[in-house]
Amino acid sequence: MENEERVALGVTAMIFGIISLATMCFIVISVFFGILAIIFGILSIIFEKKNKLKITGLVLGLISITITIVLFLVLEVWDLNIFMVPKWYI
């Protein structure tokens, strides 16, 4: 791989990690982008030597997937909906 492609893997992992964090309310989309961030982060670790964005993308993907799954489990246990209006508000 050329140098530009190697830097692109780390940048792509970081961008997918940020998108995954931004879409945590949409569970499927967040997990999808989190998995992509992890995949590109791992590929970046394998092929790149001096780029620090690879670790950032990998960590953002892992954090996003973890928070999304915890959010999903909490909402399911409490039988809540993110977009519901509380009874006291009506």
C-alpha cells in the first residue's frame, strides 16, 4: 500500500467512530458504524506504523458500541422509548 492509503485507513476509522458516537440513539446505525470503525482501526494497526488516528478510531468504535448496547439494555429493562412524552408533561 502507498502512504496515502495507509493514512486513509486511520482517518476512515476515526470518522466512522465519530459517526458512530453521533448516532447512538439509532442502535443499528451506531453499531454498524462502530463495527466499521473497529475494522478500519484494526486494518490501520496492521498496515500503518506511525499514525495515531488508528487508535483513536478503534477506541471510539469500541466506546460507541459499548454505550449503545448499554443504552439499549437500559431502555429495554425500563420499557422506555427515547421519543416518548412523559405523562407529567401532558
